[in-house]
Amino acid sequence: LGSVARQARAGDAAGTRAFRSGEVVVVVPRDAVEELRRSFIYPGFDYRVMTMTDSEGRQIFTTEDMDEHDRGEALVALRPCGWKLQSQLWEKAGMKTDWPVEVRAGLLSKVVTTRFNANSAVPRVVGAFRRDFLAYTLALSVALLPIPATLLVRNAVSLYDIPSASMERTLLKGD
């Protein structure tokens, strides 16, 4: 849990964040996002770090032990979580290659956060509606429908019971 909290608060002045294989990251809308869109990496989607290679092509497990310059040059292979279920979205966007796609860690570190960071909440909701607008709208409608229905029924039907017969004489119309 400490590493999750540390990653959620991570982000030094240089913007070179450390990555680990297997980690799940969320892209948040910032300036460098347009360059990532060409690799089909979109804000609000959860991506798993599949593998990483350093600048010399050797596979690595984490970028934590690398110096800042080399850390930015590492290649991070990403795949969206649930990508098979979302294949129509990627095909509609024009993706012709298969997952994972490789992105430089220096570019990626400027626009990602963990899924536990509060900054990822709004992009994740927007991304969810973008993936399947109809299903999420229907689910939201079903979840919120009881509120206005309860208010309408409460106002339309008034079931009042006079607690005792001795109060009948003292009650007036409109009480």
C-alpha cells in the first residue's frame, strides 16, 4: 500500500516518473496527449505496463534504478485493460497494429498517474462513457430513477392515519 501511495503522489520537478512492469496507469489530459493519440493511447483509459526496455534494448522490470536521462529514454509497452472488449473502439479509431504499443517513458511520465490518484477520476468517467455511452447512460438512469419516482409517489399518495379516536374532534381540514 505504501508504494501505491508513493506512486499516487509521485511526480518530481523534471516530470520523469518511475514505471514498473505490471503497473496500471491512467492517461490524464495534458499538453503531450496529442502525441500519444497517434499511438492510440487515450485519456481516461487504464493501461497496463506489459514490458519495458532500456535505451540499449535490454528488458527491465522497473525504471527506478535508472538515472533521469536514461529513464526518459526507456520504452514502455502498454496495453489497455480490457482491450479485447474494446476492440471496436480501437478499430473505429483506425488502429491497424496490435497491442501492446511502445511509448517513450519520458513522454508518458508527463501525462499519466495511477488509477488511485484523484486526478484520474474525471478522465476515467469520461473514458467510460466514450467506450460504451449507451450502457453507462442506461446504468446511470436506472441508478438515479428511484429518486424522482420516490418524490412523485410521496407527493401523489398521502397515507395518514389518525393515531387515536380522541384526536378526531380536534383535527381540522388542512391539518
